[in-house]
Amino acid sequence: MNKRRRAFTLIELIVVIIILGILAALIIPRVFSRSSEAKRAKAASDIATLSNALQQFRVDTDRFPTTEEGLNALENPPANIKNWKGPYLTRQIPLDPWEHEYHYEYPGAQGDDSFLLICYGSDGAPGGTGDAEDISEGDQ
């Protein structure tokens, strides 16, 4: 008996590699866009949590933290403050999904009754588009 061993030809291997390359080109961008969407959703969720904590701080102390006190006032009582009943978060103040700090300013655009809470996106700078687009308290 003559047993002949059959192997893949070079052309068959090239065709398989091309097909895998095409599939990767179609699938990889979708996976990364989902990752981007997940990071933006996480930032919006963090902003909602921080915003709620700031509102509770205001209910207890009759004011929002100053810009200088920042979000740290949710974890540690500022000097000369009455009725602080914190900490107002169950965990440490989070960094945004791109490892930047959330930006907090008081007062906000609507005056003493508002604050600005914003994530600057992937670039960590104001403005931008796509992943770098800002996510603010009003984006939820």
C-alpha cells in the first residue's frame, strides 16, 4: 500500500490567513468601540454617584463644597463646617475610566445652587470628540 501524506499547500494557507485578516479587521473595531462605550457609561455612572453625594452633602451642611475643598469634602469634613455626616461615599473617590480625576467647580453656571462636575474623556483635557468628548453632570 502506498500511503500518501497530504499537507496544506501554500495557496491554501495564504487564503486562510487572508480570511482571518478580513475577519479581524471587521471584529476588532467593534470590540474597541464597545470598550469605549463602556468607559463612557462608567464615567456617567460615577458622575451620577458623585452628584448624589454632593446633593446629600448640601442637605446636611446647607451648602456645596467649595472648589478648593473639592470632592475630598465628601470623604473628610472641611474645617469649620457644621452637620457634616459623611463620609458620603461608600468607597474612595474614583478616578475616571482613563485614570484622570473628575473635575469639580462651585458655583456652577446656574449660580450658588449648582456645581460643575465633569470628566474630560480619554485626553483629560476640555473639549474633544469621540473618546475625548467631555461627559458632564447633565449628560446622564
